[in-house]
Amino acid sequence: MAKSNSISSSVIKRLPRYYRFLGQLLKEDVVRISSQELAKRMKLTASQIRQDLNCFGGFGQQGYGYNVSDLHEEIGKILGVDKNVGAILIGAGNLGKAIATHINFGTRGCELIGIFDADEKLVGTSVGGIAIRSPLELESFCAKEKPQLAILCIPKTSTQEIADKLVNLGIKGFWNYSHYDLSIEHENIVVENVHLGDSLLTLTYRLNNL
Amino acid sequence: MAKSNSISSSVIKRLPRYYRFLGQLLKEDVVRISSQELAKRMKLTASQIRQDLNCFGGFGQQGYGYNVSDLHEEIGKILGVDKNVGAILIGAGNLGKAIATHINFGTRGCELIGIFDADEKLVGTSVGGIAIRSPLELESFCAKEKPQLAILCIPKTSTQEIADKLVNLGIKGFWNYSHYDLSIEHENIVVENVHLGDSLLTLTYRLNNL
DNA sequence: TAGATTGTTAATCGATTAACAATC
DNA sequence: TAGATTGTTAATCGATTAACAATC
């Protein structure tokens, strides 16, 4: 897909939200919706919705609007919810365990296939039905199962080192929860740094400046 | 502070990252840094850094750059890390527990002072040294302790209802982890919707479109 | 003083919004 | 056909980058 890389990240970041709202409309048995109605629900402008959707093609019909079910499916395809990307979790502390059990990977084009933790007391136990393995098994596991995605729930001091190692084992994407801004020099590697602490700080800033 | 509300949210969202990087420089015993050096580290432009900082005042010195310790402290003050905002957690499931134990509230101007869960089996137990209470106690607790911030780790179906209730109990800010886009009609309420699932979807989108 | 680097204004770039012809 | 609403182009707005005078 040549076009895909040219989509601005502002648009991409809005796609999951469209997908969620359309899923909700589907649940409410709404068959069709106009950009105007959807804009009202999502607190956006109708213009923006039409612009965003037209990055990927004309999903609507003049005089009618958008078919909710079709549009939901189309956006799902764009996001790749029908894919099955193998994911491994590194670090099974409080946060790692919560991610493993709380995130619905299946509906997001992923499957959690392995969990690793250096703590020997955890190795052998399981979280959400998935056994926790020793990092020593990482190499053979990746060679066999070929996960493409790694979720990092480890201390910031080891993040860069482990990420570099994982790149060599074939990992193409990082969902990074460590308090460290991961950046990978290799080409064709994607990183999503999640900084929950930053999110809290922007909230308290706004709270203190009401 | 009249000025505070006029700061664009693009700038505000970058502040915690500046704060983190300056904290790291401080650890590395770096005394002074130029916008250019900092830009290189943070993968930003020097222009942007100077523009951002000058929203709040001239923290630098021509010909010298910025004093790391001073700038760190100034940004900390702007973000309000020296404040002590009372926070309550609603919902002590996997995610709630992880938030309670994993987030360092103290260094972010907050203090977690109460946890609530409707599950009777959880009431009376504690997480991170804080007792889990019944939602029945919510009203009296808020009247007494006056928390300003609520962290919502509850199912999406009950989010809006509970949030509206909490507004009436004096809550001014919501850190919302439920899979629901919370919006509050009342004035002077701030909401930060965290959608971890959306974050994963944008990552898989990019992964599938490399 | 000369060199370095800020603070700030001006230029550019990109994203959002408005407008409207196309068309269902 | 008439009305509604899209797809798309043009206008606006805001954010980022560049440039440079001020100044330490």
C-alpha cells in the first residue's frame, strides 16, 4: 500500500476513536449516519470526518450518509483488526499483568503469545492463561513463534538494551510502557511510547490552572 | 493565573517530557544545556524548545543556555508537582490495582487517598497500603477528605453515571481509563481520557503499513 | 571584546474548517 | 425531480520552523 505511509498521524490517531463510536452505533442498531450526526456525537466537525475518511476512499453516499456497519468494517480493515500479529510481553509486574489481562488483543489484530520476566519466582506461573517464561528462552521462542510486537513493561534502565536485542530477534513494533522514550535507529521499526505519568501530569496541570 | 489558560494544549502536552528529560540531565550532573543540545536529545528543534519555554517566561540566559536544575524546577512548578491534590481510585480490578501501585503520584503533585470498589469481596482488603472501600462510603469520604481528582478504572457502562455523581461530590478532574469517552457538561471540570486500546491500534496500524 | 545563545518576530508548513459542485 | 449529503477544492487557522537582533 503506497498510500498508507502518506496518511498524517493526526488522522491515524483519530481512526480508533471512529472505530469505537461506529461500534457503539452498531450496538444501538443505527443503520446509517451522516457526517453531521457523527460529528455531533464525537464532538468533531462534519468536515473533519469527511476529510479523514476520504484519505482512505469514498465510503459514503451522497444524499444518504454512511452505512454504519460498512464503515465500521472498512475502518476495522484499515486498522488491521482482522490481522493476527503475535505479541510478547516483557515484564510481568503489576502493570504487565494488568496489560495482559485487561487489553483485548484479539479485537485489535493481535494475539498475546508469550510473557517473559527475569524474576525466577514468577517463571512457571501464568497470567491470563499464558505461562511466564525466563528471558533465557526469548531467542528460541522468537525463532519459533516469530512475534512481531513486544510490549515493554520493564524498568527504564533496561529498556533500550532489551529493545535492541528484540529488534535482532525480529520484533518490528514496540508498545513501550517503561518511563523511557524509546527510539530505535533501525529502519522499519515502529514505537509507541505510552507515558501514563505524563498523562497524569497534563491533567494535574489543567486542574491546577482551571 | 490569567495566562495559563491561553497556553496551547500542544505545548502543555510536551511539558512533562521536558520535565523528564531535564530530570535525567540532572541525574547525569549536567549543569547547563543549550536549546540546541536539548533538541538533539529530545529529537525536537531548538526553535520549538525556545518557543515552548517562552510561553511561561525567559528561563534562559543569552550566550549561556539554560541552567538544568533551575529549568527542571521551574517546569515542575508550572506542572504543579509541588502540589498535593487528593485523588481517589474507582475500580480496583487488574488495571486499577496496577495504576494504584505503579504510578508515582507523589512526584506528580497528587496523593492517592482512597480506593473504591463495588465488589464486596474486595472491600476491606488493601492495595498499596490503601484500604478498598465500598462505594456507599463515597459521599461521606469526599465530604471529609475533599479529593479533587478521580481515577476511573470501571466498565464503560457505569462511567458516565459515576462521573456525574462524583462531580456533585466535588471532583474537578477525571483520569478516565474506561473504554468510554467521558465528557462532562459542567464547567471547570477537566477530563483526560486514556485509551490504551486506541494506542495499541495505532501501533498495529503502523506495523501493518510499514 | 568576541562568541554564543537566547527571546522574539516573521515565514512556512500542515491541519482544520468552510464552501460548494457533484450525485445519490 | 427535489432534498440531502457526500467528496473535494479553497480559505482559514494554528503550530512549527527559520531568522536575527538583543544581550549575556
